[in-house]
Amino acid sequence: MLVPMRAILEAADQNGYAQGAFNVNAVCQAKAVIRVHETFRSPAILQGADLANGFMGGRKDFLNATLEDKKRGAKNIADAVRRFGTESPIPIALHLDHGKTLDSCVAAVEGGYTSVMIDGSHLPFEENVELTREVVKYAHARGVTVEGELGVLAGVEDHVFAEGSTYTNPLHAVDFFRKTGVDALAISYGTMHGANKGKNAVIRKEIAIAIKENLRHEGIEGFLVSHGSSTVPRYIVDEINALGGELKDANGIDVGQLIEASRCGINKINVDTDIRLAVTRNIKELFAGDKALRSSASIGEIYELLEKNKAAFDPRVFITPIMDTVMTGEIPDDDVARICDCIEAGVKEVVGTLIVRFESFGKAPKVKPVTLEEMEAYYRSRGI
Ligand code: G3H
Ligand code: 13P
Ligand code: ZN
């Protein structure tokens, strides 16, 4: 069933495991994320980023996506998640990742998302509070969970309390929870987005410990989120490069550090890059193994795009020739089916591994099966 994300985070917090949150950019990816969580009886968080919604709304140049594109994409992906997830035995949340504006959040909720992130981390503290409060007011009135962000990702080791540090200040974090009423907060503590995180990225778990401890003192039940947490598996990077890819300086976060962070107050761990890498590897492998596909009427152009963009690993760069399938999940012919198999297998390889490492397997029954209506009543009774 679909649930507000808060219910999934509560279970992770109370039972001491980490919950992965996995980005999707196409309907068949959402299907695969749900199915692999079902296999492991894990609760599931799927996330569509603001720009990803534009892409799933049919916008090939998604960097220029309009609000209308995002609305269409949010609806497309939410329809698919309902189709695959409503009757599912596991709890599933669909979360907007890095929502830029209140309008983006509204588009997601109207489409059927059960959780939104408003990322005001680039704003001065008070403006971030203001924007986040607006989103909380809108979302909580509908039982929808809200994640905010404080601190700027991409830190350099040991700069934690230095002047001008971009790491999250634990005191500000507690103040942010109090002033905004957010359910969850993304913090900057040493991780960063993308496949180039530096050779020995160090997570400053002390930051999570400090925030969580202070929240307890203040009687606030808030959850912490680790963004930029892909592990960038070395074997996948090597395979991409062996297939003609040109990935340089690719390094991720050590999974042991993520597990440790989850024991120090991190409840949700965001992963996108690892999925992109596995899917890219699979599609390259498909064309390397079956050369006839390179001139396929429906997917030959995917091969051309791969060849033109050897340093890229975001499938949105290559899969534009099958936009209808991206948006609806409909499969017009056998060749497109093979691309979808590549996408689904890539998702399952990476997500399955992390469900096991994060220990969310078997935890589906720990999540209270609350509805958005019940969650709305909960917020109303507490005045948040
Ligand atoms: O945290 C960012 C995610 O990886 C989403 O990326 O904005 O390119 O869709 P995107
Ligand atoms: P990665 O780029 O490390 O996968 O981070 C994903 C993320 O933070 C999505 O919000
Ligand atoms: Zn992120």
C-alpha cells in the first residue's frame, strides 16, 4: 500500500536499521524498485527528483522542464506507482526529491506523491525556514510528509565547525525543526552528489549524533536524511570503462560508513548514481553483445547517443528515443523490451544489494499502515 513517508522513517528509527531511498526516472524503473523491495519484504521509498518529473513528463531536455512538464511527469510516475503498489504487501512511499519551489511540491502532491522535499539549502536560514514552513503548511494539511535541507552538500573533511563551513550546524538544525515542523531533514555531513565524491570521503557522523541528541532533549521526533550516498561500486565503473566508457575519478561513499551513520541517527539514505551506473553498464553490454541491435529502428538511436556521450552515465541522456515507454511503461516491440530489461536488472542489482547491506529486509511489517487522512489528523492534533 502507499503510505506517507513518515511512517516508513518512524519504523527505521524505532527498529535501528537504515532505509534506502531510490531515485527513478522512468516507469519501468519504478516497477523494478517496487518488485525488488517486495522480494526482500522491505518497506520502499521511491523518489522522483524535480527535474526527473520534467523528464517523465516527456521533456527530453529536462534541465529546461516547465511546471507543466513536471505536473505531467509527477502524474505519470504516481499513476505507475499506484498501479504496481496499491495491492502490494509492502508499504511504499513516493517522495519528491529536491523540490525547488512550493509549486513543484504542489504538482507532486496533486499527482499522487505521499511525501515531498523542499530544498531551500541555498537560501539564508530565515528564508529557508519561511519557504519550508509554507510547504509544511500545504503538505501536512493533506497528510503528506515533508523533508527540508540545511547545510550545503560537498564538504571537505575536517571543516566541520570551521568558519564558513558548509556542514550542517547541529544547533541550527534543531532550531529548523522547531520553526518549520518538518518531518525530516537532509544534512550536510561529508557526502556529496554524483560519481566523483573524492577518494576517501569521510562521513562526520558526530553531526547526526549531535542533532539527534538535541532533538530528544527538545522532545522533537525528527528524522535525518543522508543525500549523496551512492557507493559507486568499483566493479561497475570498471565494466563501463571496459565497454568503452570514459568515467574518471569515480568514487563513492564506503557502505560501512553509511551503516555506521544509520546507527548514529541517519534514517534515510538517498541513492541515485549507483542505479544510473548499473543501468548504463547494462545498456552498453546489450549493444556490445548483440550488434544487430545497433541498427534497430526503435533503439538504434540509443546506441548512437551512448557512443556520442562516453563520459555520461545518466540514462536520461541515452533513452530519449523511447520517451513514450519512459512515461507510460508501454512496450511497443521486443527491442524496447530488451532496454527495459536492462533498466530493471540494473535497478535490482544495486537496490537489492543495498536493501541487504542497510538491513531493511524483512522490515515491511514494522511500518504502521497509516493513510494520508490519518496522518493529516495526527498533524492537526499536534498543531503541526
Ligand atoms: O540528488 C539529486 C538526484 O540525483 C537527482 O538528480 O536533479 O538530475 O534528477 P536530477
Ligand atoms: P547520489 O548522487 O550519491 O546517488 O545521491 C543521490 C541523492 O542524494 C538524491 O537526492
Ligand atoms: Zn540529494
